[in-house]
Amino acid sequence: MTTRVYEVFRRERAGAAMQHAGSIAAPDPRFAEIYAREQYGRRGESEALWLVPREAVQEIDEFVDEFDLKYRRVDGYSLKERLKEARELAGASLREAPGGGDRP
Amino acid sequence: MAIDTQTEEFLAHVQAGGLVETGDWMPDEYRKRVTKFVEMHANSELMGVLPERDWILRAPTLQRKLALTAKIQDEVGHAQLLYRVVEDLGKPRDACLDDLIAGKSKFHNVFHYPTKTWGDVGVIAWLVDAAAIISQKALLKCSYAPYARIMRKICWEESFHILHGRDVILTLVTGTDGQRELVQEALDRWWEPLMMFHGNPIPAEDDPMVHWRIKSQANEEARQQFLEGYVPQVWELGLTLPDPNLRRGEDGVWEYTEPDWERLMAVVSGNGPASQERLAFRRLSRTEVDWVSRTVLAAAA
């Protein structure tokens, strides 16, 4: 049996990202198009399809954060303690010089 | 035999809600069970169109004919999508079709019965599809992610089918006495297979399919959901169901006459009233269209 597997991606509406929808098996690209249209487009549920032969997909599924690069993520910043300290400092200076500036 | 560590870790992963992708390592037992389950689902979609196919030429109006044809196309499409899932698990589609026509693999009990009148077509589209969608919605949580993803598309299309079924039923019950009678007779015929639909009431903790989180719902839970959702809808139309013990208990649990589970086993093993006729038809169409696939594949090669 000389069929080939194609991964099908679909765009649900204009501006949306292409999303993986499923796969089909077809003997050649023309049949792949017919099957993909029938399976993923016949009710107007897609506005575009991409067909990619499965062997063309290069998969990467391991992500090692060897150096724990937290400074690139939001959870790498813990402001709570320092904010508290900064507020206390500001409060102390306020007591020393009340009414300064246009603070509410 | 002691379960190896890798299997234990896999089990803990799926039981904690973890998902499995095609390329991931999985224990042989898990692969076998998912394959068999999805294959049976695919077989059921493919065989399930035959009772409806009988009515394409006899549909009462052009609109019904078109709707029925569209529903059949959806279901054959579901079979195609599901066989793809099975193929990725390692069993080729040809092998699935060969096993199906040889009687080596099963398909759902409700597709082993004949459709005597247009009333049966309405009851199938409404209540058989309603029972099916209860199981299918629960399968959205299946630990085997490629199956769960395909189930989202299937559920979306099934929701049209139930509406089509209700529309057929409502037209008949608001029609002549004869039309109403068609629905009542069909209900009487289909009630037993419908009560068998979700399987015997095996407790979730004894069900290996729940153990591997391939299924997330116990059989009886699915049946109760079906009864709770649909018996009142049948009754409100002034129709009756052929079970004198059917009633909703004060605790909200439905009571009913226990179906004959041995008979269910016999039906799905190929001894239902229409089993052999349906398989013979599938065999015939497989041999008759063989030249088409050979020609197509030769031209594409």
C-alpha cells in the first residue's frame, strides 16, 4: 500500500494561527487535497489548510533549562519583599517631610 | 509477574491526568487496549451507516434525503479519522477492514439490528446518537491524546445529528396517528438495544479501561446520564417505553429491568438479527470496490 501520511493544519478564521487538526493518508497530493477538504473544510469550519507530509515535520520535544535562566521568565522576579521595603522607606521619609510634592 | 518500573511510572502518569502521544513509550497492554477500543469505535462508525443507508432511497422528502446523506458522510468520515488513529498505533487500515469482515473484531450492538421503518431512522438519529454522545463526551478526557483530539471534531458533528433526529421525531409525533405509531413501535424495538448500549454495570474500579484512563466514566454512570437526560424527553411527547420497572428513584437513580448481558455478548459476537447481513454487505462492497483502490494506487504510484 503506497499511501503517505499528511499532517493537516487548519486556520479557523482570518487572523487565527494555523493549528494542527489531524492527519490523513493519501496516495498522492491530489487525493490528499480532496480528503483534507472533505475532512476539515466541508462545513466551512476552516478558511485555510496546510498539508505537510509527515516525514517533513522536524520535531523537537525536549527542552532542558540547564542553567535555570529564571531572569528570562516572570517567575524569576519576586518583587514583594523589596516593594514592601521600598514602601516602608518611603513612608519613613514622608513622616520626616510631610506634605511634600503633589502626592495625593 | 511484577510490573516493571517504567510501566508503574506510566500508570501513575495517566492516572494523575497525564496524556500520551503517539511517539511516547507505552506498555504493550495499554497500546493493545487503546488500539482495540478505537478500532471498535471506527468499525461502529463504518457499520453504523448501513442501517441508515437503507433509507436514503426511501427518505420521505428531498430535504430528509439530503440530511441523511450528510449524516452518513459524517460517520464514514469519523471512521476514516479513527482508522488513522489506529494506524498510528501500529495496525494498518487494511488489516482493520479485513478483521472486520472476517468477524474477528467487533462493532457496536446497536448496529446489529434492522431498521424496519422511517420511525427507526428517527429513533436511531435521536436516541442512539444521544447515547453515543454521552460516551463520546467522556472520551474527550481519554489519556490517549490523539484520540481525545479527534473526539472533539466527532462530538461537534454529532450535535447536528441529534437535532436532525429530534426534528424527524417531532415531525412524526405531530403528524397522523399512523406516523405517531411508527415512532412508538420503533421505540419499543430499540429500547432493549439502547439499554444495553453502555455495557454491563461493571464498577469503575474493576474496569481495566478506567484503570488506564482510556475511559473516564463507568458504564452505569453513562446509562444513568442517558436515562436522566432522555426518558423525560420521551415521556413528554406522550410516548411510552416498554419497561414496567422503569422509574426515577427518590435518590435520583433510575431503576430499570436488567438487560440480558449474555444476549448482548451474543449480539456483538455476530449473532444479532442483522449482524450477518451487514457483514455480508461490507464484504461485498470491499471486494466490489477493490478495483477502485488498485487503480487509484497504481495511477498515483
